[in-house]
Amino acid sequence: MIETVRYTYRLRPGRQAQAALLEEWSRCRWLWNEAAHQQKSGRKPTFGKLSKMLTEARSRLSWLRAGSQVAQQQTLRTYCAALDASFKVKGRGRPKKKRKKDALLSLEYTTRGFSIKNDRLCLPGNVAVPVLWSRDLPSEPTSVRVYQDNLGHWYASFVVRRDQVEPSDADLPGIGVDWGVKATATTTDPAFDLPHLGHRKRCAAELAKAQRKMARRRRPKGRPASKGYLTAKRQAARIAKKAARQNTHDARVWAKSIVDRHTLIAIEDFKPKFLAGTSMARKAADAAIGACKRQLIESGTRAGRKVVLVPPA
């Protein structure tokens, strides 16, 4: 069987490449906001209507015509997918406008809009970005998403196809996983329990200090942010990212230890969302139960193990 997965790599764009990507993002963000305005005004935009709007806008506006049509079309397609999901998924609101100071850069290209040459990602507008190839791609990518996180780091996420591993018949025992707050995961074999490590709690004091700096250095509405405020904001983001990465690393190591030694993995199909309105909300967020569960399912499926989701009742 063939499965579709994403392979993500770090990018090292130069100053000119960063400027070109930011300009492209400004054009795509303008299109997204125009589509959101049409929905809010009751015009009920569809991808066909938005594509027609894009064609007319590119014929009139030279600054829009200077950008990549592939990235602009993908922006409108992503908007339509988000709009459709807002009607089907309970609790999901309509797509909102993207503000320049809040929205993070995200550009998507299909095979017509990018290529890989000499270990570089080549994008429209003569933009070539070095890629840190931590592993080989299993097949030719069908699309790529270039994005920037809140620390300013650049990444490329390729969509590729690879062979799915068949379920293993190895003579290994099975294991059951139950989620909780006091201990993140309790298993039928105590040797594989995942204790609550509290990475975010350890960073809480340092994060609060950085956030107080942000509050002191915030300027009145309408005035541009000061350099000190931006420095404090970046420091707070770095601390939060550090705790999140520690949780991700621990989840991967724990999931690998379970997958390597068990054939059958029974996982409680626990939905931690309801804990957000309880007194355990902070500790539940610190435990990152949803991320651990997702990592265990992905690792087990990728290794060919039999993964069973058990109702909590």
C-alpha cells in the first residue's frame, strides 16, 4: 500500500530570498483577505468565483501579476477548503482575515511552481533556497509548503508518497495505553509508563518574566512596536518553543520504545479537549496528551504494528 506523508526540512534563505518570499506572502495574504471579505459581505465565494476574481485582478494590478500564479491559486484553494470545513466541523468558525503583524508566512506550491536543483529549492522569481537535507525524500514531491514559525525559522514541508509497511507477524507481546493527567500515559507494563515531566511548568517563571517585559514595553495602539518589545516577544516565543520541543522529543522516544517491543498496541481513544474547561487545564496542556497519542499512532502505523483505538468507556 502507498501512503501520503509530509517530510519537513529546515531552510536557510538569504536576504534577497527572504525579501522575495515576504513580498509573495503579502500578495497571497491580500487575496485571502479579499476572499474573507466576500464571505462576510454575503457573496458566498466558491473556488470558481475566486479563480475568476484572481484572473481579473492580475490583469488590472501589475504588483499582483508580478507574483506566482501557482501560490496565489493555492491560497484561494486553501481558503475554500477552510470555508467548507467551517460548515461541516462543529465549533470551527469561518476563516478570518490575516493581519500583517499576527499571521505567519505560509506559501504552497504544486509541481508547476517549484523544483529541486543542486540541493536547493527553486521557486518562482529566481528564488533558490538552500535546504538542510536531514534525510532523503522517498519519492518525487507533489507539492511543498514554505512557512515561517514565530521565531523566524524557515521550513519546507514536502508531500511525498511512500510504501506503507505491512503489519508485522513478529512474536512480540501486546500493550494497552491509558491516558491521564497525574501520569501522562499508564500502560499494562509499568516499565513503559510515561510520567508527567512538566516541561512547561519548569519554564513558567522564565516565560512570565518575558511576558512582563512585553507588557511594560508595549506602546499605545496605533504606534509601531518598539525594538525592546519585539526582543521580549521573541524571547517569550523561544521559551514556549523550547518546552514544546521537549514534549515532542520525549513523545517520540517513548513511542519508539513501545513500537520496537510490541506487536499489538491498544490505545485509549481519549479526547483531551474537554479538560480545557476544568481546573486541570494547565496540567493537561503541559502533558500534551494529544501530541503523545498522535505520535504513538503514527509511529505504530509506520512500523507496521497493529494499532487499535479503544473507546474510553
